[in-house]
Amino acid sequence: MDKILASEAGDMRSIRIGGTKILNKNMKVILFDFFGVLSTPAYMEVIKKFIPIVQQADWIKKLDVLDSGEMSEEQLVSEISAYSQISPAEIWMVANRAPKLNQKLINFIKNDLKIKFKVGLLTNIPRSLLERILKEELNLFDFTFISSELKLIKPDKRIFEVAVSKVGFPVSEILFVDDGQRNVEVASSLGINVILYQNFNLFLKEVKKYI
């Protein structure tokens, strides 16, 4: 009998039977990152617009504090305003206008994936911001694993472990989609199938290998 071994094929996990790699098509759950996959960023654009380049790295670190739930959006806006001397109203305007939904991917989830799979979010974001951007589209998702609520942020492996424990399916039947290399590496190390998101067309090509 051929020996079955776990291996990696590009940015996706596969199984090897004998000397041939085949993809595991027995997916039950697909989990998506939000910023960089389903939407363009919000506060990253605020930082780029209002913070000098030499200081941006320090402010980007504050986004981890926001995502972890240790800071509210109001606190972040207040701090940016105090530092940049830009009014809170103008900062809120940029933060609310910057995110643009990936409508092609939203439609694909709605029309193609939802009829076959459970779909969810596994993302670093405050819930208030997620709800403001997605609005009624948030109802598309069967699971929402949100960093600010779990007090864990990717790439901490514990946030993936929480997600796996809650979805009710083994890692071999879960597919995770993220634009962060480190995030997909950690997920893959736990046995989760992964796709490194670059753009919709490449994603469509890769995900069809699983479905």
C-alpha cells in the first residue's frame, strides 16, 4: 500500500501518495483574513497620511494594541490627533473612507462558497471597525474569530488553536486564506491548509484546486 505523508505544495498543504502529490479536497471550512484579503486597510492609511515616515513604524505597532483589544478606536484617534495636530473628525473621515471591500471576493463567497462550505473570519481587527465596514455582509460568515475579542493576534498560534477548537472540524478539513506570509506559515505548521492571498484571480485559481 502506498504511504501517505503530509507535505507542502507552494503555499498550500497537500498529501503525498507514493511519489505523487494530491490536494486534500475534503474541505469543510474556509476562514478568511480581513484586511489585505476582503478589504483594503483603514488605520494603516491614516498613519501613512498623517504621521511622518520616520515615525510610522512606531505607530504601526500601536495597531497591534488596537487589534488586541487593549486600545479602543477612540483612544487611537485621540492619540493620532494629539501627535499630528489633525482634528479627530478628519482622522475618522480617512479611517472610514479608506477601507474598500473586495467585492469580487465577497460575491464569490456569497454565490459559490456559502452553498458548499462553512465560511468564517479569522482576523486582527476591532469588532467595531469590522461591523462598520462589512455592515450586513457580516451575516455571510458562520464564524468570526476576532483578535480584539479573543485578546490574541495573529501570528500567535493560540488564535488558530481557538479557531480550530470552535469550528468542530479537524485541521485537515480547514482552509485558511491570509495575505501575511508569517500568518500562513504558522497556520500551516498546525496542519491547516493555507492559501497566501495576493489578488482575486490568483486566489480563484488556487482555491479551485480544493473545491
